[in-house]
Amino acid sequence: MTQPHTLRHPGLVPGSTVRLAQSQGAPTTCKRLGGPRNKSGVTLWVGLAIALVAMAVTPPISAQTTAPARYADTQLADPAREAEAKSLMEQVRCLTCEGQSVADSDADMAGDMRALIRERIEGGESAGQVRQWLIDRYGDQITYDPPMSPLSAPLWLAPLALLALGILIARKSFRRRRP
């Protein structure tokens, strides 16, 4: 009886050999585990069982793991303080969304920030003090109206410089057209 012809397969571990029939993609079965197997030799039923167990054990990614903050969606008892808190929430940018205010965002971080703003205002701080505390903690980008500083000066001055440059270009082009 002769040995089956062996061939080195580039997709396997170096030095391993595979029957010529397997390297050419002929269907094989695993008699010990039963059922068809893929090129790596793992029975398809075993792979399917592992995938099903992994999906059953893994918790849903979108499940909320913590309870929402106490004041996230609860208004303050004093209407004046609630109006002050609402006004501040509309000025503060959501750190998760960055395109929405804390008042409009549904993100968990925005809920925590709404609760934090309401708690601090209910504790007696003014909206200005809470805003300054948020700026000190998270930086100028937390507000939609960042204060003028040496770092933000180019952002404030660039539109004016571009407008002046556009006016100069327009004046020169109109002067050239005149006879």
C-alpha cells in the first residue's frame, strides 16, 4: 500500500502537509466528530455551536448598565431655577454628540450633565458659576460661545480677515474693468 501524495499548502502552518485531494478543495468529512469540515479542519457544527453560545452569553451592547441620573429628566420645583438651568443647558455642548446641546441630546453623558447642572443650580449656584465650572473642567469647547482668548483669536478674526481680503480682490477687479 502506498502513501497518499502530499503537497505543502501555503495557507497552513509551515512544514505541515495535506493530502492532494484536500488541497484541491475536494469535500471531506470528519468521521470522529461527524459532519463536513472546513479547510482548517474544524467541524462546521462545532463552529456553529461556539457562535450560538457566544451570542447567548454576551449581553446586548445597547443595554443600559447604569440608572439615569436623578435630575436628568426631572424638572426642578422652582420654575425660575428650572428656566435658568434650561437656558444654561441650551448653551452647553454635548461632549458625546458635539453637534447638539445638552438639552437636546439623548446620550447618557448629556443626561448626566443635565443632572449635574440642575443639582448645582438647586444647590444655590448661579448659571454663570456653573458655566464657569464646566469651562474649567471641560475646556472652552463645552460652550457654543467660547470666550475670546489667545488660542481662540484666529477663530474669531479669520472671518473678518477673509471678508477684508474678498473686498480688496473685488475692488481691484472692478478697477481693472473700467476704461
